[in-house]
Amino acid sequence: MKNQLIGFIFLVITTTACQKNLYDDTVANIPGTLAVNAAHPMKDSLTAIVNRHVAKGVPGIQVMVKSPAGWYVVNGGYARIEDKTPMQDNMVAWLYSLTKTYTAALTMKLKERRLVALDESITTYLPADITQNLLNSEKITVRMLLNHSSGFPNFTSLPEFQLRQFNNPFDQQPLLEQLKTAYHKKPRFEPGTDYLYSNTNYLLLQLIIEKLSGKSYGQFLKEEILQPLALTKTYFGLTNQQIRSLGFPNYYFERYNNGQLENITQWNNAIGKSIEGYGGIAANGTDAIQFLEALNAGKVVNQSSLNEMRTWIKGKESTVPDYGLGLEYFEYNKGVPTYGHEGDNIGATTQLIYVPASDTYLFISINAGRQIFGQYLFRTTDAKIDLCRFVSKLN
Amino acid sequence: MKHFLLFCFSIGLLSSLSAQNQTLVDVSAGVQAFHIPLKGFSYNNPQPVVMAGVHQSLNRRQTLGLTLRIGYARHKYQGDALTLQALFQYTPVVANHLELGIGIGGGYRCWFHPSRSLQWTGSEWKNGRAYKGVIQVPLQLSMGYRGISTHQGEFRPYIAYQLGAHFGYTPDLTPMPTSTFLVGVKYAPKQH
């Protein structure tokens, strides 16, 4: 028996010692560089900030800036650590929740066509077999979905959703199945009385958009935003083959909160494809900036809709405004408002901001995820805050 | 290391107890998934698990016992795990042969990365550690049959459900829960 036990342990150790690379993927080489202003005034500082955070262990950072002085791009670290593939100007990356700004803009376009009224109950637009499972739905308006004041819990933060992720990383559920995780869950507050960021809201908005437009989200996005703005490097509904050919970076996850990263690219991409209207758009950073620029210029929605999108609400515990309609409010330097959106997934974090005072846009893509209290929460968040603080600093 | 020493100490303790009460070899196999047995949590994509150890009864009626086990849980996607576990069990017998059991214990689990891990040294990326050790608190419910005796010894087949709470896996999900269903047998060779 003793010999059998020793043999069993030996077998276990030898099998586990052979580690494989389960989720990683290749990074396509996308040649070419973007036309930038080589003498951009932010060049040296942005490069120094990126290098400082890469030196602290952030795997890869891409930063794009557009200001009155023109474009500038800084790529730091690696798109794929294992073979030291650098980040590339022309790569495409998942935008994650930056997608919510596109979804809000599509909703505003429906409002402009009088197909949806923002202050109407969502029960007017969604089928009863959905709304009867969502508590308070009769009191919740489309606007409350848009500005996260519905009180619906964020289903992607619920343990039942997250445990399913661990059990089935490659078997992502379709939207309606995902939504069932939110069914019959107690609202976090009375509708319209507070602020809680919740993916449930934007999943429901996608369903409303599809019902009222009579088109799939991807088709409506293409017809209403991507084609009119000629955003040729923005994608939705990608296949695995497309993902491999577009130069996506690999993505990294700090599984054990010990400062060690695991390459979870294919898991991350599987999620990216499944989160659709609440996080599933992928783009090159230039396209993301051009979209926000067009939105600000009134080329996506009209001025009245834009004003509504920039009408901020503030949660009970917030000291500054939180959210408009599909736009997050930030104040990295006191008294200097900025807005845009952040995005997160297990293997990455992104951000897009606009600084009205200096007419400057900033796009950040980092290929390591932020886990709660994990070391990489701080490493990646610090990098984003430093970049946003610098870009929104007024001289 | 201290957990290993504790395990060895426990084995020694069992040896001294076995002089007074029955010691059984305990082997089991089953499936495990990340799961909590609550409404809304689905048990999906279970992965294989095997366990082996010894069960030492602590009283003459054999209703109290301590099980020490080593287990190996395979997980294709989230990393395999090697577990050392001590489980105190109350196992009353009803209807002559039906052994019911409830147990709670503690353990240590080496949870391996499913893929190579990478660590920034301050100047370059190096391979990281292959695993992380986490503390496990298992709670087990079981039902078995006590009364199969052959010329080789006594066999006690059982089925068990074990809820494992793992502390230190990830702060996003603490404790990380697992549900394990086991089919096993406890065996005591006949004393000649």
C-alpha cells in the first residue's frame, strides 16, 4: 500500500510538471505605422509613463493620443510575452465596455426617430417573458438602463456567472441565457434613486435596439455608425479566424493574486465575442478615438441627444458625477472634467477619454486584466490613472 | 512544508489509534466542478477526481472517525490540483447496515496553473511557480453500506458529496467553492 501511494504521488507530480500552453494564440503581424506628429508635445512624457509602468510588470500598453497638435502613438511592452512580440500601431483590440458608448448612441438614434422614448418603461419594448422575470421592470425606464440607475444587479459580477466561466471557458452562453442569471435577483435600490454600473442594463438595451430596429445589433451598428463614419478598423461579431488575422495581442490573467500571469487569450476572446452590445466591439484605437470625436461633433447623434448623453448622474456615495448615457465621467485633475468609458475583461483593460478643455482624446489598451485586490488591479490601474492624469492636465 | 509535517504527524497518530480501533483503506473516484449547491448555480462540465487514504475509527462503535486523504483533481481548463485532506466524520449506522456520514475538516491544496505562468522579475519575464497552495475546508455528506464481509476482509461502499471551500484562490471569488461527487469504498483486511 505504501509503495502504491508513493507511486500515485510520483505519477501526479510528473504529469503536472509538464505544463502546456492551453489558451495562448499567435499574434498576426500587421505591418505599417500610423501617421503621427513626431514632434508631438506629449511624446516624451507619454513614452516615459508607458516605460515606467512596463518596468513595473505591465505586459503591454498601447496609448494613442489625438490633440490639436495631432496624433501620437506609444507602444510599450509586449503583445505576446512568450516570444517578445511587440505591441503594434495597427493592431486591433477588444474595447469591452467602451462598446456601451456605441450602444447608447444607437439607442439615441432610435429616440431621434421616435421609435423609443427614453422615459418609457422597458416593459413597453421588451417581451413579457423577459420583463416578468426582472423585478421592478415596470418602474424602470430606458433612460435608467442607459445611465445605470435601474438598480438591476450586474449579472456578470454574480458568483453563479463567474463560476460558470471557470467551468466552461470556451462555451460562452448566448445573450438570453446570460440574462437568465439576472432573473429574479433582488434590485440593489429603487429605480432612479442611485447609481450601479451593471452589464444587465446594456444587455437589455441591445435587445431593445434589435427589436425596434428590426435588425441585429451588428447590422444596425454597421449601418448607423461604422459605415457613415468610415470606421474600417472597427469590428463586431468576429470569428476566430478573423481574430487571428487582425493582430490582436495575447491577453493575461492574474489567477492567484500572486503577481504571476497566465496567458488566457482564447478564453478572453471567447468572452469578447459573447458580450456583444455590452462589451463586444473590437477596434484599433484610432477608430475608437474617431468615433468619440464624431460623437462630440454631432456626426453620430444630434446636439440634443449629445446633451442628454452628457447629463451626468451621481451615486449616493460619489463625490463627483458618475455616468451620463453611455458615457462615464472622470475627473483626474480637480476641476478638469473628462468623459469617455473604461473597459475590462479577465485579460485586459481599456479606456477612452476626451478632455474638452484641451480638445484631447486618449485611448489606452493594456493586455492584463484587473482582478479585485490582485496585484494587477493596482499595476494596470496605476498606469491608466497616470496616463489620464497627464493627458487631462492643463498647462 | 508545515502542512506536510502536519500530515505526517496525523499518519503517526492514526498508527497509534489503529492499535485500539479499526483502520480502513479509503479509495474513491468521482467528479468535481466549481459550484455551490444553491438555486441558480448549475453543475456543469465536471472533471474527474480520485482520492485515496485511510479512515481511522475513533471509538469502538465506529461512529466517529478521522479520514486522511490525498486527492488529485483533474481540470482541463483551470488547472489540476493535488489535495491533502483531514476529515472528521460522524458515521452512525441506521437500519442495521446503512452508514450515514457527516464530516468536516481541513486541507491543503496545491492548485496548478493550467498553462505556464509568467512572472516579471523587475527586468525580464521568467517562468513563474507551477502552482499556488490554498487552504481547503471540506464539508462532506455520505451514505454507505456497512456489512459486506468476505474472506479477504470487510468492504464498505459509499457515495459522498463534498463541498470544498478554498481560501486564497482569487479574491474575486473567495472562498472558491467546489462540489465533488464521489463513489468509494472503505476496506479493512481481515485480521488473521
